[in-house]
Amino acid sequence: MVNKLKVHDKKGNFEQEVEMSGKRSMLDDMLDNGVNVFFGCMGGSCSACKCKITKGLEHVDKEAMGPQVYSDVAEDEVLSCIARVKEGVDGEEIELEKCL
Ligand code: FES
């Protein structure tokens, strides 16, 4: 299962493309590939890792790695530390913009 994640900064400028295995959080996949992204608690409660999904939101499980504690998250946003590609999704392209 391999999906692509295109990472943009908060102004929408393209930064980097990352492959996601679907087994780890989106944040872990970004960090493993050297993406400069903010994070803090790693558990869904601080919002430092919040990102806006601009393409492929239907393929993202927003609480795959645990419950979302921080609640000020819009419909098209995820806390990347607890979000992951949905089970069974393969060959898709997801795009996000970092919120910080
Ligand atoms: S790192 Fe704190 S909510 Fe993701």
C-alpha cells in the first residue's frame, strides 16, 4: 500500500512529496522524510501538527492512531499525529497545507 502525500506550506507553496505506507501517522511519515513540520504532544491534544487537507480528504482516517482531544479542528483539517490513510487505500494522492 503506497500513497503519495504532497506537502505545502501554510501559504500553499509546494514543499515536498512523501510516500505514505498507511501504517504510521501522517506526521511520522512527514518527519521520516525530513519535512519541517511542527509537532508537540504526538497525541491529538495540542494542535501543533494541525494541517488542512486540500485533496483526498475522503482517503484520510482523522483518528486512526487515537482520539482527537483538541477540538478546534475544521472539517477539512486533521491533527497529523493521529491521522493516517484509511485501510485499503492504495495509489492515491493526498495534498495538505501546514497550518503553522
Ligand atoms: S502533535 Fe499535538 S495534536 Fe498533534
